[in-house]
Amino acid sequence: MDVRIGVTQSPRDISLELADDLDRAALKAQIDAALTGAVDVLWLTDKKGRDIAVAAAKIAFVELGTAEGERRIGFGG
């Protein structure tokens, strides 16, 4: 699953590839906790096993994509 995180006062986004079998609802709950201030740091683990921390106060937006296998190619709708 692709995740893109916008960080305030930074021109670049953080792009991550998370495991395809990750529970989407649990991830949304984790992001929601960071955005509402329940936690100070959003911790995510990418496909390669690296842990990434983002300060919750600096998150501008979070975009959840689809799993790699679900991407469409071409102009078809």
C-alpha cells in the first residue's frame, strides 16, 4: 500500500510503501490518533522493515493509496 504524508514547512512529501497485507482500518486508526493529538509521533514500518517516525504536529495531510497489484495502467476507467 502506498502512503504519502505531507509535512508542514517542507516542500517535499514523505512517500512510503507499506506491506500489501496491512490492515487498512488499523492504519487509519493509527493516523487518526496522530491527527487528533492522541499520540505525538506516527510510527510506520515500510516493506523493507524500516521504522519511520513523523511528528504528529507536523503532519499536513496523509494520502492512502492502493496495493501495488490493484493499480490500473492506461487510460481506462
